[in-house]
Amino acid sequence: MKKLSLLMLSIMLISFTFAQTYNANFLDGRIMFKLKQEVKANPNELNRIDVNSLSLEEQLSNYPVLEQALQGFGVTKFERPSYFTGKKELMKIYRITFTDFSKIDELVKKLSAIDLIEFAEKEPIYKTGFIPNDTYHSGTNKWYHTLVGSEAAWNISQGSNSIKIAIVDNAVFANHLDLTTFLQRDVADNDNDATPPQDYNADAGWSHGTHCAGLATADINNNLGIASLGGNVELIGVKATPNSGSSGSVYYSYDGVQWACNNGANVVSMSFGSSTSSSSFQNLINAYPNVVFVAAAGNDNNTVLNYPGAYNNVICVGSVDANDTRSFFSSYNGTTPFVDIASPGGYSNGGLLSTVYTAGGNSYAKMGGTSMATPFAAGLVGLMLSVNPAMTPAQITACLISSGVTINQNIGPRIDALAALQCVQAFLTGDPIPAFTGSPTSISEGQTVTFTDNSAGGGNPITNWTWTFSGGTPGSYVGQTPPAITYATAGVYDVTLSVTNSQSTQVLTKTAYINVSLVPYGAWIKQNSGFTTASRGINWISIVNSNIVWATAYDGSGGGANVQQFTKTINGGTTWTPGNINVGNTGLGISMITAFDASTAWLAAYPTTTQTGGIWKTTNGGTTWTRQNTATFNNASSFTNVVHFWDANTGFCQGDPINGEFELYRTTNGGTTWTLVPGANIPNPLAGEYGYTRQIEVVGNDVWFTTNMGRIYHSTDKGLNWVVYQSPLSDFGGTGQSGNLSFKDGTTGLIIDNLGVVYETTNSGANWNTLTTTGSVFVNGLCYVEGTNTVFSTGANPAGSSYSQDGGVTWNIIDTDQHLYVEFTNPSIGWSGWFNQSSTVDGMWKWNNTSSALIADFQGTPSNVCVGSPVQFTDLSSGATPISWSWVFPGGTPSTSSAQNPIVTYAAPGFYTVSLTVDDGNGPTAKIDSAHVEVVSPTSVPSAITGVTVPCENDIETYSVTNVASVSYTWTLPASWTGTSVTSAITATVGATGGNITVTANNACGSSSPSTKAVTICIPVGIDEVKTTGISIYPNPANNIINIENVFNDVNIKNKEITIVDVLGKTVIRSVATNIIHPIDISMLSKGLYFIQINNKTITHKFIKE
């Protein structure tokens, strides 16, 4: 109840297979329910790692009533699937995933009985329900356009690419050549590729969504394929069936529709359904009142309500054939009407021709069903919005019905495209309708904004566009498409567009539309928190100085682990070293750490059930922790919230009320003795009032802590005497409201609540006023830098950071990355925590002040050095004159230095990071080089030299040794040889004499002893040398063929076998002479010296292979 860390977002992935084992109409092991009251997640524990996901995974343990009800069902996932939509009613919806499928009905009943729950339901699987027909028999392929008068409607409008139609289906091949795609997403397999897993020829069912996409959005007038009724509207393709699922089902329709609505869809077409209604789905539709939803009536030829078509605020579409009779399969209205309009979808002329998925991206086929009628009607809706984008869904529906053709088929009037557009025109007065968008709308000084005209003519063509850009350059523009507009000065600016047609001029001004921030005076540098386990978040930071910082961690994965870990840096964040916190009880929660130096720190630990919390101290850098028992915290109601030390001796800690008083202690000897603050010194708590972990602020001798009643306790004497104030908040850490508190001095402070409202006090918190702010304010972390007007805010959802230099009125955005807790000691020294991916990736941000003209730079000489040898570091900073230097040399001696040009030695080989922080009085700037120095050990003798031992003069030979990194080589060749190299290999031209080849290895430590290879020069044997035997060998040297003559007919040679051996005596060729001239193929031999042996080796001759 008292934990500030209430809820967490998970990045845990759950894998499913899709062979439904319990009920084919519902997802196995998934239930959705809605709470009657909203529960706000603590922003300090949000971790939206996937920007495409709108779901927040939570800890079931934070909902004890639900946790008890769900025991024994094997719950594997507990989430709020719509949390990040920011829509209040959708944020009340929850989804659980569990393993005991057979108990799904029991669990729905159990949840429905809980008073806190508005409804609980199984999550339906919707069916696509169509019959493909790809027989291209006789008949017109555009009968459905002819029936509704598409071509006449296109004389009014051919559609606008500013209108986006989302096809939410099993899959959509968005890269079809006849489709222009705005966005695509696979919500089932969590990627940005909506392509089906199989093409039309393998499984026509997987082309269902692609076929729908073509009917709604296929390009018009492009000399290719077909034309959609929507014409130039653009496609948003959403795949909602996993690759492992059935092509005839849509599994994740809720997530797919939600994603489309959050990513620019004006129209959402849903060609799927079942008789199962879902309150969650109805809530989803209600949450997007500006989106037009169109859905299929179903193909069951009955009056059973088919959802989502039967939901409120959905246009439900039945199917007709070419003669305006209801298609034999189409569902229709009975006692409870639900079908609103009819659209072509039958099998006249073989069905509706549209796009399908094949590898070539240019295939078409015919299909029929209400699944086809629906996107065709959705295309008409897109065409209507192209004429008048300001029309509401209710107006669109009214136009479709009133302009439709009466057919008396119990499925509403059949759509008439021309009449529908004429109905839209009737809403127009003839005046133009100005509309535009800008992107981005929040920028820094000097950046640009691109503006897009979305205006409609209102029945008459627009002839003039006049733009006015307050604060921008250029400040005005005449024409439809202005150039990129540059904003040089921070502020909030209006944009005006005036459009003119033959009837009138209309003006649209978007007030405070462009928010321009100051260019940040610094930037965040990524650092790695060092935790091995991923998704460790940072919930508290204690800065000792610019080099020593401690931080505590929590589980940001959603797994609910109680984390007892910290991380620490002693070199300004160049490296962070994590550590486990052993307090003798793994059940205790770690609230925070307050540190004095790299060795000494205190922590506050709180009980999670019936344990005893308290204060622990370390004097060895966190290796061991010792409980300080005189701060007893052993009452049944004790709950330790915060601890702070001003120096090595003076400290304060606070816990929740016991015996009618807050439990507060003070110490003046480092915690050896803690003294209970008398109850008379503390205003009494209200009934049920308690404090929060980590909710503490300290400036000088002043200290504040906050409560669940929105009250602020304040002491001006390090926690001895207290007063209490009521803040503008009802609760500083509750589910409905929460906030952060920070002061710049003993009187002036700020509160930012969970909605981003900023409050200011100038009397220590006794009174507060609401500030009217401009710019981006984030709600996770807040730090008012002491003694300045500079304030930092950080956020995880929305993600980003910003700062103010006027005490919280004007906020300048820094970035849009995730941030959690933030802490600064001055405007230049600060850190912010976030989530790590691994021990070497992410987790911390360090602030780098760039406001000074000073640019930090340095050089170490030599940068490649032998172990134990000195490296001279030289400050090369420029732009201003430093007055202080702070060097950090991890692994070096010394490890730090404040000298301008220090000398450092390294005892072990490796690459070493060096960092320098310099300050010219305007704040520090830093440079970090992660591999500035390479330290090496003396190198060994090179390996044995490989290469030809008996080369021939003028040969080109290569000799080599095993290569060693960071080593150069010196080669020495015999006299008259030529060749040079500093690598592990040398290519040389052989001279007339032999000798020794030597090589030494060299590095920063010097040269090794040499490796040596002796070589001799071959002596070529020509024909004249063997005439005494009567045997001729030619050519010599030889290349591919060598000829041996007279072996065959020499009567003195009994054995006609010829053997060729290399210089090592290895036989490489055997042959038998069969003619007077006996050729032997030697092309496979390496070049060099070889010996021919004849007559049982009694005759030997040499030859050279070139």
C-alpha cells in the first residue's frame, strides 16, 4: 500500500501456438475485463520499449483482490492492452493470459462476480467467411463499379491521398504494385511486415486482406490492374493473424483496430465477424469518435447479430448481387436491425476482381462475400471524406443511408456513389474548407517544420492558398505547398492558412501550434548501468561528486521481481559496476541509497509483508551491509521510507506512523546511534496518512517528505522540528494522482503532477500557485537545480526530457528518449536513469554541458606503449581557458589526476579508456575516448618461417610467419635478393645466392629475437648434362608438360617406370614410358626443383617447374 512503485510495464514475450484446444471461437487462455474505476500506473515504473505496442504489462501482485481470484489458473501475463492510447475508458481494460484453458468459463464467472469489475469476457476469434472464385469466365470485371455509379462519382472526386483507410484483416500484401501504402503493421507477430505467410496459389485464404485492400484503396488511373472506389486514398495494412494461425480467422482484431486508430486511420474496414459481442471492443470503438468504422454483416444467411458490424458507431454492410437482390449468403435484419447499408459483394460475373498476394506483386482474382462488400463501401467513405474531411462519422452514415438506393432486401439501401458524394456536397456551402498539418510541431531553435495542405474546395476549386507563419522564415507564402519553415527563436507560434475559391475566402488559424524550444545547453550521453539482467530500471540516484555516483535498481520487465541491487561509478560514469545488496532478507524492498563517498553509504529498506525494515550501512563500497539497529523500525506498523546524510555523521530517516506519530530518527555519529524525534516535534498525521518510499527532498538544512494525503512535512533543522502544509495534490503517489517535488532553496520549489501540471511555492510549501507553462513537461523525474532557476523534467511515457531556465514556466525539450529518475548537483553535473538492455548496453544518461565555448580534447603520447612505460597526457582543450582538470584513467596509475598534463603507466596489456573533464568557470565539458591507449607486452619470437627451401634464381617466392595482432615485422633477405615488408609475410625475388632469411617481431616494447630459415639456390640441369645416358629431358625449365625421350627404346633400361620426386624426396608423379617420346603432365605441380628417377632410381635428372 505504501510502495510508491505501484505498476510496471513488461517486455516479457509470451509465445503461443494457434491450434485452439478448448473453443475454436475464442482465444485459448485469454480473458478481457474492465475495472469500474481507473487505476493510474506509476510513471516511474513505465517501460514502453516497443513504440508499436499500446499495451502495459503489470504485476498482478499490485492487485491483491485479482491476484487472489486468479490463483490456480496459471496466469502468465497480466496487461492493460490499451494503456498507452491515453484514453481513459480504454485504460480501464485489462487482459490476462493463463495456461489452464479448460477453466476459462469458470474464471469469467469468477471475475464477473468481483464488485470492482464492470465486465469480464472471453476474447473472440473472428472469421473472415468468404469463398474465393478465380475463374475468369465471361462478364464484365467492373460490374460492382457500374452498379453503384463509381465513374460518375469520380467526376466529383477521385479521392485524396490525405485520407487513410485501414484494412484490419488476417494479412495484407501492402507492397502490391496497385496499392499505395501509408503504413503497415503485423500486430500478431509484432513486426512491420503485414505480408501473408503464403501466396494466393498456396492458400487463397491468406489473400483475403489483400483482396479487401484493393477494393478500398487500389490506385486509380495508373494504367495498371483495377481501380478502387476510394481512388487516390492511401492504405494502412494491418495483419492481425499470426503466421502460425488459420487464414480463415482474425485472432487479434482488438489490437489491430487499436493500432490503426492510433496511426492515422480515417476509416477502419473490418471484413470479419462472429456472433460473439465484446464489451472491450465496443469500448475501443467508442474511444475513437472521429474514425469511421465499417464492418461486414456476415455470410450466414440469417438475422443473428454479427460483430463487430452490430456494435454501436459501426456502419454494418450487407451484400447484393448485380441485380440489387441480396446475395444468397448475406446476413440480414430481423427483429433487431443491425445491417445499415448494402454494397456489391455477390458472385455476379464471378465475384469482385481485386488484388491478391503473389511474389510478382501484380496478381488479381475474384472473390465474393460481405467481406468484399465492406471494403468497397469503405472506399466510398474515403471518397466522401476526400470531398469534405470535416464530416463526422454520424454525418457519413446519414449520407450513405439517405442517398442509397431502396432495394427492400432487409439489408438497408444499396450504396450509390454519385448520390453519396452529392449528399456530401450538400453539407458544403460552396465555401472552401481550410485544413493543414505541420510536422514536427515541437522543435528547437533553428529547426524546420514541413506543412501539408489538406484543404477541400467545398464544391468549387481552390484558386489561392495564403499561409502566415508567425515567427517563421519565410513568414508568409502564397501557394498550396510552402517550403520548409525555419523558426529561429524560442516561443509558441500560430499558423494561419487562408484559402480562396470562386465563392469566398475562408481562414483557419491554429493557435500556439508550433512550439519552439531553446537549443539545449547540453545533451545526454549514454552510459551503461552494468546490470547483467535486462530491463533494470533506475529509481534513485545519489551523486557524491562528479566522479562518484550510486544508483538503485528495480525490475522493469514486469516480472515482479524484488530487486536488491545497486550500481556505482567512481569515474564519472565511464564505467558502472553493479552490486547485490545483502540485508539478510530477500523479501525486503530497497527504497534508496544516500552516499558519502565511494565506500560509505546508507540505505533504507522496507518490509513487503511482515519483515522488519530499517537502515543499513556499508563502509566497503557495498560489499557488505550492516543494519543500524537503534533506528528500530520494529513496530508492527513500521515502514521505512527514506534516509539522508548531510555528511559522514549527520543523518535523518523517516517511516510511516506508529502509535499516532511518524517514525523519525536522527543521528550525529554516522548511524551508530539513532535518536527518535519526539512526537511533540512532529504534527500529527491524519487518519490513514502515510509517506512514500523515495519521496524526499533536501536543500541545505531543509528537508521535506510527502504523504498519501497530499501533505508536505518540512523541517529547517535537519529533521528535528517539523511543520506540515497542504499541497494542491490529494495524493503524492496514488493511483488517481501523484506528483514529484523539488526545491532550489529553502523557500522556492515546484511540484509536477502526473498530468504535467506545474505548481510553484515561494514559502517552503505553505502555499502553491499553478504556473502557466509552455513547452514539453515530463512527469517521471523532477530536479530543481539548487541555487539556480534551472529545472529538469524527465519521462518514460511520453518519453523524453526537458529543461527550464526560468523556474518552470518555459520548457525546452532535450530529447524524446526514455528517462526515469533524474538528479543534478549543479547545472553541469547530473544523471538520469532508464532501462538497460544488457550489462554493456544502456541504463544511464549523463548530462554533458555544451553551453561553454570550451571544447575538451587531449592526446596521450605514445598511444601504443609497453606495459610499465609512461604515457604523457597533454590537455589540448580549446575555445576557452580551463581552470580545472579532472582526468580518469581506468586501469592506470594514477587512476585519476587533477594535473593539466599528467603522466600515467599501465601494468597490464589491453585497450584503455581515458576521460578528461575541464571547466572554465562556466561549467564543465568532457571528452571520453574508449580506446585511447593500447598497452602491449614484449612480443615473442616469430613462428617458423614457411616457404620454398630451394628456390631458383629469379623466382618470385613468398615466405611467412603466423601473424600476431599489434605487431610489425622486420625481414632480412640473402644478398642479391629483393623484397620488403613490415607484415607477417614477404614476397621476394630470388637472387643468385642462398643464405638465411630472418624476421623479427616488433611492438612498443622493442624487437624480438629472430626466426631464421636457410635457403639454397637450385642448379638447373639441361639436356647436355644427360646426353651420356642417351636420355633427353625437355623443355627444362618446364611449365605444363615435360618430355622424356629414349627411355622406351633404350635396351639397357629394363624398368620403364619414371618417378618424379620433390626436394623432400616425396614421390609426386609415377608414370611408365610407352613411346620413344613420353610426355608427362606436370601442370598440377608447384613451381620449384624436382628430380626425375629412371631405371629403378639408378638414373636421376633435375628439372625446374616454372
